[in-house]
Amino acid sequence: MQKNRYYRVEEQGDSVIAQIVDAHLQGDALAECLKLELLQIVAERSPRLVVIDFQNVKLISSLAIASLLTVNQRLAGMGVYLKMCSMNDSLRQLFRTLRLDGSLFKIYPTMSDALSAPMSSPTYEDICGRPTPFDPTGSGG
């Protein structure tokens, strides 16, 4: 496994805790790197739960949020549950304003809250708001 640039990673059982390293999550390149590195971490470890720890983050761009939405969709497709924790008040308010807190993202005050909260596997429809796409190998019309 290679060293991660954007996350400090810790494993706890079948969970992966990914603490974001940078304080300012801005720019196209950074948003793409956050997404790709987190997907790589998941591919290497195959967790059931991923908790993203925002304790170091002071500022997040819409591009970084969009990348996290993409990650959430991909993880849901793999049956991996995503939670977030340790956001400062302004970040938490931003996610509430965008109506992402509690709908698409499960956000908790602390890491222990995120790890101890009940977990149910998200469905494609929960994350994407529409039924699973047609499976061309199926017998449906």
C-alpha cells in the first residue's frame, strides 16, 4: 500500500477512518484527488463503513463537495456505508443549507458518535434518488 497524501487512514474492524489532512479543500485538482484517493483506500481495504473525519478542515469548495457526492454514490453501489464527523460549525451549516446533512450524508459531531451510530446499507435509490439502472443482462424489458 502506498502512503496517502490527502487522508490519514486508520482501520477499526471492518471500518476505515479517513481523516482529511488539508484545512482548505479548494480547486479542481484537489477535489479530484480527494475523490480518487478515497476510492483507492476503499478498494485496497474493502471496508463495510467509511468515516470521513473533517476535524482539520476549515473551508470546503463546491467542487470538493461534488467529489464527496460522487464518492458516496460509488460506495453505495458497492454496499459501503459512508459517515462524516467532526465538522466545525460553519461546515456543518453549509451542509445543512445545501440539504445534504441527514439526506445524502450522515454527519455526526464526533468520531465515537459516527462509529457507534446504527448502520444500514444505503441503496442506490437512497443516494441517487432514482431506482437502480436497468441491468442489460436481466430479463426485464
